[in-house]
Amino acid sequence: MANDYGVFQDGTNPLLWVVTVTPLSLGSADQASLYSEGGAMDVAVYLNSTNDLTFKVGRPDDRHPA
């Protein structure tokens, strides 16, 4: 399965994407770490449980077309 999903912080404009999980680092869509869909869901659940921020799964390329 292709790794084409990322995790973004909800409510940011432009969207901030997870670059690294530990330590948490956010950046632009072209810097986003890519995961399988299930892997991205796991990362989002982890970050939602350990931060006061909300994270969701998406495809960086869909949100920021080249």
C-alpha cells in the first residue's frame, strides 16, 4: 500500500502537517511525513491523546496541488 497520507493540525490556515512525531514538528505539505492510511490514523490518535491540539488524517497532495 502506498504511503500517501499525512496528519495535519486541524484549524490551521494554511494547514500545518506533521513532519516529525517525536518531538512534534509541524511544517508545510511538501515537508509532511507520509504514512499508509492506517499508519496516519495511528499517528493522529496518538497526537490527539498527548496534545491539546486536534489532528486529522489527509493527503497533502490533495490539499495543496502542485
